[in-house]
Amino acid sequence: MASFFIYNTNNSDMRKITNPWRQLPDFRCFGCSPDNPYGLRMEIYEGDNGEVVCRWHPESQFQGWPGVLHGGIQCTLMDEIAAWVVSHDLNCDAVTSKLNTKFIKPVLTSDPFLTIKAKLTKHAHKLAWIETWIENAAGERCAEAEAIYFITKNRNESL
């Protein structure tokens, strides 16, 4: 089972974002469901400068090469937090249209935690652009991506 950490309980500016899908029947999102024993179980918080943030502990069952977090898991971490940006900042439901990823340095499963961050960079019509990245425990950027999301539903509008 994946481990997760509360981002920073000592920072009074940090506020956990309520999972809007948690009460759906059979909700088992691989990225953020706390009830998926095989998932990443990410918890998302409001960060500084309009960012959303997750502090997450990598484990060996998510490795590709021995000791290195699988690139697909890194993409999933960044894709998941990007979805939360759209949900939180725009109050919309959306799907990934594009995820352009750059792997900068290996993410080690021996790191005590990773910090995954994302922020909205542009919103036009039915599209949202999100910058997202992963930092290791030393604060070094290890991977980054630009995500483009297609907005399927604005929760502020009635159907």
C-alpha cells in the first residue's frame, strides 16, 4: 500500500483541498482515492503562489529500474495534481488532452518524500494549461510537465 504524508501541518497557510469525488459510489481513483489499496493515495493541499501541492512517499513497488520511480508513475503524479488544479481553480471537470513531460534526473524510491506541485498558467475557452513538477527531498526538480486539459463541465453552470 502506498504511503502518503500530510504536506505541512505546521504551516497555518496550508489547507487541505476536499476531494470532490470521494462520496461517489465505487470511487477508486488510482491517483487520489484513499480507498484504493493499489493506488497512489495522494492528498492535495493549497500551496503558495496559486500552486496546489502534494507531499508523497515513493515506495519500491512503484519502481521501474531498481531504486528509481517508474516514469509512468511520475507522469501519473503530475497528471493527477494537474487535474486537481483544474478542479480547484476553475471549479470544472476536465480530461487530459496532452501531457508533455521532461525527465530531468532520476527520482529515487529511497527518498523520504517527494513534493509534487502544479499551477494554472492559462485558461481559454474549453482548455486549461497547467505547469507541474516533481521535486525530491532535497528540493531539486526531477521531472516537469505541461498539461493541457479539455474542460468537460463547469460546475458553476446549471445543465
